[in-house]
Amino acid sequence: MIQDGDAVFGKKYGKTAKYTDSDGKRRKIMIYTELIPSQRLPESFDGMRVLHLSDLHAKQFGKDNTALVRLCRRLSPDIICFTGDIFSRNETLEAVSAKLPFMKSLCDIAPTYYIRGNHENDADSIAEAFEEGMRKIGVNVLRNEMTAFTRNGESITICGIELPRSCYRRENGSYRDLTPASINMMKELIGDAPEGYTLLLAHTPLPFGEYAEWGADLTLSGHVHGGIIRLFGTGLLSPERRFFPRYTKGVYSIKTDRAQHLMEVSAGLGKFRINNPPSVTVCILARRNDND
């Protein structure tokens, strides 16, 4: 039986893609494929491929991330979702702006949606300049916004929520007594959940219960970097300096009176990690009938 917040569908193994890094060494990216069923999914979206990327930070996959672009193109997504921390808070505007061709390449593959992470919010002026550039090249930047995605006359809603900085870290740099996310906070930031199928992009997975209660059918998150160090399939540490965070990598489920709500957490692409290779995920949406 699926319990609240349990991991489901057993994401433990994936395919490996090899690439040549900027230092000339051969390295690998894990590719995970997850089936995401829902009774609420419109029929036209059955089989839709959602490519989830997160937490690139200062990492490069080949010069100008060309190896990552090739991989994304090979995965044939219908849409691409980037759930924050495309750069680190200590990167310069010049370094961040150099990522625009990478984002343009993603847009050339499929409609691309982006939300901020905590690192962007810690470097607000750089993030705003970068987002202005992204909008010009066609990236859908969602800052507490919703947008409809239509396919064969049917629609789903893609939402991007941006929690306050105090949900991640206090002004003095402390991780103690962080502001908890709540449904009321979500409603103040983004409004009520839409009636139809809702895909929520939310950088941190930690308030999954609130996302589900708000009404997200599928949430895509990152932030936790797979637990940074993984041993025996378990992530050990969160960016908030907490041991054994509940949500680190894979698909999780919560059942409410409204529906079954799923969250896919990406282990991300950049930052220090042990036994925890960079990864991308293809989420395949599947319409499940009442009698399935």
C-alpha cells in the first residue's frame, strides 16, 4: 500500500550516457525514465514526454554544455522543464549569461519552462538579467505564474512557484528556524490550483504535502542533489544541512481526497556528489482509467 510521501515505482537504475568533459575526460550522466499515471490526465497527453533538468550550477557537460544538448535532443521530449539553480550564487553575470546559448538550444528541441531556485534568489540582479535574456530566446520563465499547454484541443496547466528565500536560508546564513511553506503561502504567491491537470515546477521537494494539498497532480523538484552522498540507495544530506532528507531522488506519492499526487525529484546535474552521478529524467505521462 502506498503511504503518504512514500517512494514509488522504484527508481533505482537508469541508463548511462557517456560524454567528454571540458577537461577531456570521459564521464557519465544517468538517464531515468519514469511512468507518471493519472486518472485526471487529458487523453491527448497520454504518452507525453517531459524532460526534467535541475541544478546545473557551474557544471559544464562539454564545451558550452553541447554534450548535454545532444543528450536532450536524443531523448525526444515534448517539453523541457528546468527546476532551478541553473547557476550558483557566486557566479558572475558574464558566466551566467554564457548559458543563454545552452537554453536557446533547449528551446530549439522543445518548449522549455524554467523556474528559479534558491541560488538565483540569492543573486537577484544577475537572475533578472539572465531571465530577461531567456525570455527573448523563447524560454517560458514562470515566477509564481501559470500557463496553459494545449495539445490536440485539450489543455493542462504548467505552474511555477517561487518560495521566499527564508524557506531555504535565513538572512544571517543560518538554516535554523526556516519559514515553513504552507498552502496559504502558495495561494498568496500563485493563487488557487486550476481545476484540470496541473504540473507544478517547485525547486524544493520538502513541502510535498503542501504541493499535493494545494492541488498539484505532478510536481517536479530538485534542490536536494540526490542527498549529495548516496549509500545503499539513500541520500544522506540536504542543502539545509539536515541528515537523511525525506525526498531526495525518484518518484513519491501522496493520496488525498482529490486524487493521487506524484512528485518526481531530480538528483540534478552539478555540485559536489559521491556515488550519485549527474542525472536527467524523462517523465512519461500516462492516462489511467478508473478501472485500471
